[in-house]
Amino acid sequence: MAKINKVMVGESLVGDGNEIAHIDLITLLAQEGQLERAKVVLGKAVAACPGSAAIHGMRGKQLQSQRELLAAIASFRKAVSLAPGTKEYCKSLGDALDDNGDTEEAILGEKLGISRPGVPLLVGALKPALMQIVRERASRDGFSLLAL
């Protein structure tokens, strides 16, 4: 509890965009078993640090653990958009999509997460909406497609 109080002296930090302070506080609260308080601080952290992939990723994990899968998927998508190609967020997004029954999109998300410029991506038959996502990512990220 002393650690939390030291960090809480800086609770005014919650709201000033200090990503590391938010992450430290949320982690300490969770370690102390103060999960509801950690959830509240995490909500404030998302608002205070909207450009933080790490905070959106934490939020996604928290929501997924509560089986709020659509909200978790949205948080993981935000994390992926902020830090494209980060395997942790791509995998978490894939896991949440799979938990939600979106297996095809989950597999695609993980494949896109490990794609690299200059390395062709092999894709099979996909729904038109998913294929459009692949084409857009290939164009944006500089990899070619090999469609079966």
C-alpha cells in the first residue's frame, strides 16, 4: 500500500498525459487487488493518453477478462493502429476476435501483424470485406499479395 500512496501523491498525474505514471499506478493497484480502482484509473488513462498503444492494450486485456469482447476488440484495434506490427497487440486482437467467434478475421489479423515490407503475404479465399482490408494494408505497408 505504501507504493500506491507514493504513486497516488501524483494522482494529479492522472489526466496530464503521463503514460508511464498511469501504467505504474494501474499495475500497482492490480497487484494490490484493487481491481475496481484500477479499472477506474485505466478509464481515466485512456482519456488522458489517447495516443498510447500500451494503455489501449491494457484496456483491451481488462475488457477481455470481463468478457466484454466487442469493447476489447475495439481497444486492441486502437492499439494496433497506434503501433502497427506490434506482435503483442496483434495477437491480443486475434485472441479477442477468436473468443468472439470471428475466427477468419482473427487469423487474418495475426497474419497482418507479422507481415513485413518486401515479403509477400500468401492469402486464401476471403470474404470481400476482409480482402479489402488485406489490400489496403499491403498498399500501406509495402508488401505484395499472393492470392490462392
